[in-house]
Amino acid sequence: MAIRYELIKECKQSGARLGKIHTPHGVIETPIFMPVGTQATVKAMTPEELKDIEAQIILSNTYHLYLRPGHELIKKAGGLHKFMNWDKPILTDSGGFQVFSLGDLRKITEEGVEFRSHLDGSKHFISPEKAVEIQTALGSDIMMAFDECPPYPADYDYVKKSLERTTRWAKRCKEAHTNTEKQGLFGIIQGGMFEDLRRQSAEELLELDFPGYAVGGLSVGEPKPIMYEVLEYTAPLMPKDKPRYLMGVGSPDALIEGVIRGIDMFDCVLPTRIGRNGTAMTSQGKVVIKNASNTESFEPLDPECGCYTCKTYTKAYLRHLFKANEILGLRLMTLHNLHFLIKMMEEVRQAIREDRLLDYRKSFFEKYGYDL
Amino acid sequence: MAIRYELIKECKQSGARLGKIHTPHGVIETPIFMPVGTQATVKAMTPEELKDIEAQIILSNTYHLYLRPGHELIKKAGGLHKFMNWDKPILTDSGGFQVFSLGDLRKITEEGVEFRSHLDGSKHFISPEKAVEIQTALGSDIMMAFDECPPYPADYDYVKKSLERTTRWAKRCKEAHTNTEKQGLFGIIQGGMFEDLRRQSAEELLELDFPGYAVGGLSVGEPKPIMYEVLEYTAPLMPKDKPRYLMGVGSPDALIEGVIRGIDMFDCVLPTRIGRNGTAMTSQGKVVIKNASNTESFEPLDPECGCYTCKTYTKAYLRHLFKANEILGLRLMTLHNLHFLIKMMEEVRQAIREDRLLDYRKSFFEKYGYDL
């Protein structure tokens, strides 16, 4: 079996889980934030820099890699790890979320999804079997079942039909998945913002006995309190002895709230994307580097941060790089934001270890502020 | 005295010079190629990466830094070295070349040049005294006198008047330059493509006894054989005991030809600019990475190269990064091209040491090809 979860302990104060995920490319400590490398590169970073900031696993996107450079090419290159020079674990999504996001460009049937490429308009078809085929070619440690992710808001009947299709697709994915010794396949629980539908989805998928489960269909536009409510009733439906992954979530508050509700894994483009737009996550909250107030600030971005950016450069220099559209600015801000979330999750793990995660949350948000 | 040149030997085969330049921030081995960091950053690179590829000195642009972020800000930051985290030597140009390149946006008088910013159209005036003031604030090890760089072609009378003004401006720069212990000021020999005018310019400037001299007004559109001809009669006019700098030249062939004609220092945006456009300089000549022929090439960019890019990634991966507009592609190609020129100059120095630079030129161009 490719993927094995080891529960180390639960936080006595919060119930949050401390664990390890054993994968073919090494062990991941959870709870974990996974940087996103959509196109076989975490934007602006080298793999060595990711290791320096102690990234343990990255996510890459099946939809993008299927279109460009193509999964067959990556297979010929020896797989995604070798292609991009990353020898630690990789998780690939199923392509479902991206394909559904195409809106008018896609058509869903029971067989799968027909869509047009956002790059050149060419026609493609991804079925559950195809999603597994692509991810098998990529060689990710963790692959995701092809699911349907309903928008928010969506009505009860639509969500119910959708989750039932997701179950049928999950079965087809499981049947198509043969490389089980080297790649684990996770199921994705859907059900929108409806408790009984989440329960139905979880029950149906648990029968398929995947080595891990994700909560899909969240962070799709719903207010955060609704997301937390869904997590509160969904996480307890998930097996205790398997990893639990909340897809597409990366704000510091949502990570901490997710962990408290029993989640082990998170991914999001947020830290890299806002970094490239000049916004830093810091121990004092967000810093918009282009603000005039930083013009003559010869202080680090975050005085409590030990990353290369903060140890080496001033806000005045970073502001200059962004005003001058210099690539180094994108690099330094991306590095800082990823380091910030990875470091925060390390602190979260330590707080669980010491049964004080609720205290940690309080002190963190007193300084950082809280985004709703 | 801030700058001192030490002639180690001349190549018995070619006459090329092997030397050292002693500066307040360390010793530079010559002949040398200087990467350009226009806006207080060598595009896409960190200072540590520049050191890894053994860059010994970088160039930064007075015009750009004067406009953004402003030399006063950099002075407050503790100077350019500290601002950008580069503790090795820095050479700054005088801003003259950039200002003259503005065309209709500038007006030249005896006092100096009035121009409009390419950023926001605001009006500015740079005189020789102002150019020295800005470079003093930046704190570069080597500053350049404010000169007028005639276009190519330009007629005899224009070039003669222009070089004479450049001499008058050089005198004013020298008088304005007071920080002589920590910063050296180089004169720039002009005179276009006219031997007697080059001689006149050199004689006038040598009287001012600068610690180093540049050949300006080349690589401005003239054919390379003309540039080499000008170098052949200009370099011998320059003092043997001072560094000789050919401004704005960075193609491998022109570097080697320049060294053979007695030049010690070169700078150019070429390796970084073509790198960001996806063209690599390699031991086998130029490689345009986006070419379809690289689609399934799982070989390094340059099989003879030991840089991080070539040791780590395939052409197929680099091509993917460029096709997908990924920043990492710009980084890896920039790194490779700078490494290539720096390594080449190291080989050039070794060839001089061993009195075989003409042999080196021959074998280099048999593989690389020769751009005219």
C-alpha cells in the first residue's frame, strides 16, 4: 500500500490531530500545508529553495500538465518528480475542479467531461479513467479521484445528484487504478453545505476504502463560518486512521480552524499568488509592500521571521523591486509567504504536541488579525 | 586611491592582458565580464547566486536608480551595496548613455542634459556634477565620468565637438569627485570611428589622470569589424598601468576579440536579456529553447556546462517552463548564460596565463560559431 497514515496524538485542548503520512517518496508530518506547483514548478521557486523552507510535499495540477507539456511527455521524462527535480512527495489533483471551473467551455455527462482548452480552444475529454491514466503517467504519490465540484450556492437536488455521480466516478477511478503499490488514490467527499448529503457522500466513499479522503466543494465562495460548520460535521465522518485533506484552503485562519476541526492536509495558491501581487503574510498581519509607508522602511518585512527574505532585505528594497517590476521581488515575496505558512504549521504541530492549540490560535490571531 | 590596477602578464601569443583590479570591496581578476544589475538587482538573480557562479563585480545604472528609487533613498539605506545585499565591487555608469538614448526626450547643452523620465515624463537635469553626486550617493567602487555618446553613424565634425565636450565634462566630474579614497572615477574615451579623434580624446583624458579608462561609443550599431578596428588603434593609446573597460559589449566573440585587443573589462545586458527571451549561450552555440526540436530532449542545455541549470534540468523541462511562462525558466536561463560568460572569461584568463589565447579563440569558435 502506497499511503499509510499514522496518528501520533490528538490535542487534548482542541481535538486536532498530529500524525505522519508515509508515502513512496518519504514521510510527511501533519497537519501540513502543501505549496502548489501548478505547471510542474512552484511559481518563482526552485526545489532546493522549497526544501530550505522545509516544504515536505507539493501539489501539482493534472489539468494543466495534461494540456501542457502533456502527461505522455512527463512519463517519457521519467515522471513528474524527475521532470521537475523534486524527490519528495507529490500530490496531484484530478483535474476535476479546473475542468468544472471552465464554465461554458465544458459539458458534463455521466461518462465524463468534455471541455475546450483554455490555452488554444482545442477539444478534450476527461473521464474518471482518463484522470487516473494521466495521474499514473505523472507518477504522483497521492492521486485524487475525479469528482464533480458543485458551485456555491447550489440547490439540494443538484448537489445530491452530483455527489452520487462523484461516488460512481470514484468507483471507476478505483477500478482504473492499478499502480497501487507506488501511488495512493484518495476519495473526495462532496455534498455541498448540506449535512445529510455530506454524510451520504462520506458513507458511500468509505465503502470504497480509499487510503485517504478529501473534503471537496469548500472554499468555493461560501462564507468562512459556513465552511467551518461543514467541516465540523464532515470531519467526524472521516476515518480516524486515514489522512484528511481540505482542498484549496490556504489562509492562515482557515488553516488553524481546519486543523482544530480535524483536518491534516491543505493546499492553496494563496501564499504564492498574493506574494507575486506584493502582499506578505507576516506575524503582524498582512503587509502590502507597495504602500508608500514602506518607502523608507529599512526594517525587514516581518521582524519575527527567519526566512532569507527577512534576514537579508528591507521593506524599502522589496518595495523598490515591486515598483520596478523586478523578478527578484516575486521570488523574495513568494519565498517569505510559503515559509510563513510552513513555519506556522510547524508551530501548529508543536501546539498539538503540547495540547495547547486553542491557546496558540488565540495568540496568533491577536497579532495577525482574522480574515472573515 | 580607491582603484589600483596590477598587470600580471601579457599573453605572448595575443598580447592580451592578465591583471587584477584592487577596489574597496575586493579584488577583481581581469579580463572580466560584469553582469548588469540595472535597477539594483541583476534581473531574476539573488546576490548569492551571482557569487555561486563567481561573478566578481556587477554594474548598476545611475539613470535608472536616480529615477527609481532615487539616489537619496539608497544613500539613506547605507548605499547601493547594502541596499541590494552585494558586498563585492560595483561599477556604476554615469547615466549619460541612457539619457542620450532617450532621443526626443532630451536636450543637450554645455551645462548638461535636460530630459524627461521614461517612467512618468517628469523633467530632470543631469550635469557632470550631478552624475558624480548621484554616484557618490550610490557608493559604487567605480564611477564613470558623464560623457556624450554619439550615435552611429555620426559625422566627423559632430563627433569632434562631442568628444571635446566630453573632455570638458570629464574635468568637471573630476573636480566634483571628492570621495576619492572610497570610489574611483574612470574617464571615457570617445571619438567615434575616427582614429585621430580617438587619439585626441585619449590624449585629453589621459592628462586628467583617471585611475581607469573606458572606450565609449562602441557597440552602438556599427558592424563588429569596425568595432575591432577602433579597438585596435584605441587600446594602445590607453595607459598600460590602468584598467581598460569596453562598455556595453557582451557577446562571446566580442569579449574574446576585445581581450585580444587589450581590453580588461566588459559589461552587457545581453546574457540576461536573451536568457529571459529563451536563448542560451552554450559550448555548441546558441540554443533557442522554445524550438520544437527541444520538446522531447531529455539532455542538458549544454552538456559541457557545470551550472545548476545544466546539472539539474533537461531542455524539455526548460522548454516547458518557457512555453508556460514560468518565472523559473527566466531564472534558470539567466543563471546559465551568466555562468557561461563568466566561465568563458575564466578560461580566457587561463589561456593568457599559458600564452595560448589565439588557440583558445580558434577552438572556442569552432564549436560556438561566430556572430558578425
